[in-house]
Amino acid sequence: MKTTHLHKQEQTSRRDFIKKVGLAYGGLVTTMSYPGININGAKNMVLRFKPYELQLKHTFTLASSSRKTTPVMLTEIEYDGVTGYGEASMPPYLGESHETATAFLSKVDLSRFKSPFLIEDIFNYIDALAPGNYAAKASVDIALHDLVGKIMGQPWYKIWGLNPAKTPNTSFTIGIDSPEVIKEKVQEAAPYKILKVKLGRDNDREIVSTIRKTTDKPLCVDVNQGWTDKKQALDMVSWLKEQGVVFVEQPMPKTAIDDIAWLTSNSPLPIIADEALQTARDLKHINGAYSGINIKLMKCGGMRAAFTMAKMARDMGMKVMIGCMTETSCGVTAAAQLSPLVDWADLDGNLLISNDVFDGIKIKDGKVELPDRPGIGVNKINS
């Protein structure tokens, strides 16, 4: 009886909250009032940003490159004493940098908008400033979502109506390396229930076999476009299934769409698109060629775009993964707000760095645990 009463209370609270904010994503109203905050134009939004360099705990090696650092841009949007935090992570393959992000963000003038709740108007303006620059755009998107959530006093998973109990386990990434270092990385990943293994060079079987000598945990593999022959790729996927692999991410070049479609139709494992798509516009081109997609805020432009992509992919019958780059807990926690929507999560980018400046997402027994804090759920711990 007590549980039923509490459940009814929670349902009533939820209905009242939705009625209060009048929220259907993409249609945030601007007539609400919040104690001590005037959202109708007495104050201006101010955007601030500064470059930062993430230091990786291990050299991060993919099929085509290696790096020890990742450039990011840390952003803030302040409005009437409330500050929202954002981030742009810019690994080299995205084609963005501190210089390009500075040039783009210097053009952004949020003072032209009377309210941070004008999300659609603000992002139509942001999108039109310049093509591309998706990580830089994501840094504004994330900061604005954080700001709006803080003003509303709610985390975004609640605003979206998502159940935090439905968050998935997150994978922990094992980069390409020597057998000795791979064993060390697997041991470091002891708290995680699924491992994501980078492949795509000539020692793929050795890497997987090395891991299998250390653990029998489920694996997913990310080839980063490293395989070129579809029949050899199918042989490899079949072998990987025998090794306890759950899915294969971007096995072949994104341009080889016909070969990938053939592989997907014959594969015993789901084939997931990563480099093959960036924004929602790309979904129609890859639909039918892949089993699912990996959504990353830094590629698509932020939380708003990622939410749209997840819904579209579901409508197309595709699997959905939420991923990240090497990022601080700011970017990773923002992505995690969508995690109850997805099949898989790869939200370990903050765990791969040694100089995080935020506290946010936690991993408990391998599972994503969303912070019960407003906005995207992070606190700044260093400047």
C-alpha cells in the first residue's frame, strides 16, 4: 500500500512538472517563472570559452593513428547568475582544433536572444553561422542544456522522461597495443562488464586471443574502417562471434557502402556505423546497410541532435549506441543523459584521461549511474 501511494505521488509530481514546464522537446515555452531568475529578457546570456589539452593515461592507438593528448574547448554560458558548462572534444580525424573552435565560437552572440529557453531559435542560429564545426556547436549545445536544466532544477533525463534504472553497462576501451600492455589494460578494466577492443591492423586475432587469455567478459570490437575486403571481413566477424564478441563497429571504410551492406546481410553479428554517419541527415543514406549506429555528441552537434538521431534510428528499427571521444566528465555526462534510450553505451572517455576538471557520471558495478543533479549533472572541480 505504501509503495502504491508513493508511486501515485511520483506520477502526480511528474504530471505537474510537465504541465508546469510545457515541454515537448524542441518546444520549450518561455513564460514560466522561477524564483530569483528572470527568463524574459532582463539579462543577457554570456558565452565564455577556453582551450584545454586532455592528457591520456595510455597512448591511444586506432587502426590509422596514435595520440597521447586530445584538444578540447571548455565552454560556459552564464545567465542571471546561473552557469551552464559545455565541451568540444576534437580528436584529429574530426578536422577541428583549438584554432577552428576559437574562430567559430568568437562569432556566437547569444545576447541577441531574450531567453535561454529559445532552444530551437538559438540552434537554428548556431547551425547557420558556419557549416561543419560540430564539436564547437556541441560545446554550446551542452552548455545551454546544462543552463536550462539548472534553471528548471531538473536533470535532462527527467526532462526527457527517461528512466535512470534503464541505463546500460558501459564498455571500457582497450586500444591497439603490445600483448603486455593489453593485459595491463584488461586488468585495469576489472570493474567493467564489457570491453571495447580496437582492431583494424594485421594483429587483430593476436589482440583478441591475448584478451581471451585474461578474461572471458563479453567484447565489442571497433575496427575504425580498418578492413578492406568484404569476404575476409566476414571470416573475421564469424571468428569474432566464436570469441564472445557482441557487435562489430565500422569494420570497413565508410565509402564502401555496398560492401558493408553485403557484410551486414551475411554477418552473424550486428554491424554498427560510426564514421559512416555524423548527423541525422546521414541516417537515410546508411539505413539498410548497417544494423545500428553509434551516436557521439561531438560528431552530431550536441544533445539536441543526438536525441533526434536516437529516435529516428529506433523508428528505422536500428540498434543504438551512445558513445564519446576522449572527453572530460562534462561531455561524457551530457551524453549519458540519453543512455536510458539506447542498447549499448561506450561512455569511458573521461576514464582514459588523467586531468579531468569535472565530476559527473559514475560507473557502479559496470553500469552507468546518472547523477541526480540538475542540467547535465556535473560539478566543476578544477579550473
